[in-house]
Amino acid sequence: MWVDMPASWAQVLLSRRYSRKFNCTIQKLEAPADLIYSVVPQLLYFITIPVHHNADLLEPPTQSKRWPVMLFSHGLGGSRNSYSHICGSLASHGIVVVAPDHRDGSSPISFVNTPDETEKVKRIEYKKLPHKASTEVYEGRDEQLRIRLWELGLIHDALLKIDAQVPLRNVAVEQKKNGKDMLAMFSSKLNLYEPGSIAFAGHSFGAATMVQLVKSVYYRPRSEHPSFKPLFTPSDDSAIARQVTPASPVILLDLWTLPIQSPATAWLKSKPMPCYQSPAGGSNLLAILSEAFYNWSSNLNDTKRVLSKSSGPNAAYPDQPGPHVFYPIASAHLSQSDFGVLFPWVTTKIFGAKEPERVLRLNTRAVLQVLRNSGQEVANTSMEDMELGDVEGLEKGLPQDEKILNQVEDTVRGWISLSTERVNGEMTTRKGPSDAMVEGEVLGEVVSNEERETERSNI
């Protein structure tokens, strides 16, 4: 819940332990990046955001009397704290966004509460893997995905328990406010039981995580497939198996496709996204790229393969619509996270990104409209966000924002619609205003063009 009560960004979103690790990690970088990034964590304590920490939950105004729910998975080098702008914006429109810290070694550091053990909190350090495709890299990413998907399954189970007011033991101390159990206010308030009601979203490696999650749940194999090593195998009668359907909204921000290329999961890769198992097709599938990832041709073509609908004689619904795919011009991989709005001078100077807040507003608009089209009850989009100025009688915004999903050029300034048609043969790498950052953008680990070309040749 956003209110007019400024609070320290670092105080609300960064624990002291996380901030210290963040600082130590980025100071290991070579100059001149270390001179910039070593100062970044210190500046966080002088930045405020309009947020009320542990705000009370409002009564849902929806017909179901329950709030829509979204699971959001962070990227490499990120954490649950790295996407407060877009997650907070979605929450302000009436969505309960659950953004976990993955404990797979993809965050600068993460902590696990272990109340029944001598060591009450366990530390999980960042696990650095090369970007160059190899057997070792694929095995490492597969192992991280197994942890991530297992965690998301546990989170789904925990949400069901919270909604049913079943006590949870392994919870952080911060979830209590003045002796009040903050989780109890979500009881009977979450839209969790209707199949296809939960939205699945993620950024970069988090987007790859959500692709593998919904596919693993929906296509859970009933027999052995040669060379296929499952990432996640829920039972047929599990709650999450009932939840993931072709109607499930899926939101992919700057999908990083290398983890999906693993030979061990090739069978899963061959399956289309679950949405294409219904006539509605890709109407509930949204992919938003940064211009940097649009210019990264190999990843772009692999992204299109993931998003493409079934074709040929075996297509069940040949006339179904495809996905929504867009990118905002002058945007970097960082533009999907908080980094762009916290340090616009860095993203502009180093990555050529512009208008970071507007980029996030465009992302939010598109996500909200896809959710509306999927039957989710979310709040109106404001006139300011729709860039319509002050219109008398429309102070509360509009319930529909069709323009943001319009594929006609220049319907929305700087918002480019893409098709999923792939380019045959070699695709020339266009020079863009920003350089794609594959891993740990908050750590300053930029992938150079030379490194990227090497990765392309090995995929």
C-alpha cells in the first residue's frame, strides 16, 4: 500500500546485512566502475519512497472479495528488494505481489530462517557461473532452477496456509507489528483457488524461472522421456497443478534464454507455453524487452521461440492470437528494476537509458491491461500514467488501457510492438543506446560485446 509517508529506501527494502554484502561485492570491481558503485549503497540511505511499512490490508472491492495474486521472481544479482517500483505500482492497483528472495545463490546474499537449528539464520552467498554455454553452466543453472521452482511451490503452499489461517513457524520476526500477526490479515483475502487466477511474472533469470515453472507444472510428464531431467514434478492432485492452466497470466521482463537451452530440459523446451492450449492463445502472455535485449539478436530469436504459438498441422487452434511483445526505446536491462529510478545518472551515462520512471510506468500499464483482459479485477490506470493530462470527470482514471497493447506504430510514444517471427540466417547486431547486462546489473557486471559474441557461438 503506497501512502504519503516518506521512508528510507534502504531502511524499508535493504537489511543492514544485505547492504553490507552489496557494498563489499561491488567494491571488488575494476575501475572506473568500482569508483561509482562503491558509493551507490551509501546513497540509498538518503533516498525516500512513499511507502508505509507493514501497512494494514484493505478490504478487497472485487466481486470475489479477494485480492488478485502475483508471484514475481527476481533476476541474477537481484533480490526481492530490487523491484520495489514495479511491484509497488502493481500492488497500488490492487494486486498482492509476492516477491521472494531465491536461495539458489543468484542473489548477492540471502538468509534462511532456521529456528529449529543452533544456527538460527543461514547465509547463502552469491554463486558465480560463467555466461558461456557449457555442460557445467547448464548443469549449474538447472540446479538453480530446481531450487527456484521448489521454492515457488513452497510459496504457493504457504499462501494457501496463510489464506486458511494455518499458523506458519518459519517466518521472519518483521512480520509482526505491535504484537499483531501481519500474515493473519491475508486470511480469506487472496484469490488462490480459482484455476488460472495467479499471475506468474519475473525479470531476466526470473522470467526464465517462470517459463520453466508453468511448463513444468502444466506438462508434468506421466512417463519417462529419454534424457529429460525434470526441474519440478508436482503430483497431479496438487493445488499448484490445479492452479496452472492455459488461462494463467504470464509476464516476462527481459527474458534471459540461456537457462532454457539446457539439453537436460530439451523436452520441456519443445512444448509451447500453456496458454496455447486454449483458443485464447497468447492474450494472457506478455513479454517486455529492454532495447538492449532487443538488440541482442541471439537472445531475441530464442525469446521469440519461447513465445511463439504452435504452428503447422498439429496446431490445435491455428487462428488463436499470439503474445503481446514490446520494448521501450532507450531502455537498458537495468530499466526493469529499481536501479534506473534510484540512479538515473548512472543508467544514462553508462548504459544510455532514458526516462527510467516512464519505462516502468509503461511496463506497469501493459501488465495491468493483460491482467484485465485475463479477467483480473485491478484498479484503473490514472490519466497521468496514460499521459492524457487532466480530463474533467476522469480523475479516477480509466478501467481500460487498450492503447498500451496496440500494435500500431506510435500509438504510445517510444513503445515498440514486436512480432514473434524470427529472422532467417544471420541477424546483424544493431548498435543501441545501451549495453545488455545479463548478470548482476546491480553489481555492475556488464557483459561486453566480445563476451556476448562468444556466448552466441556456443549456443
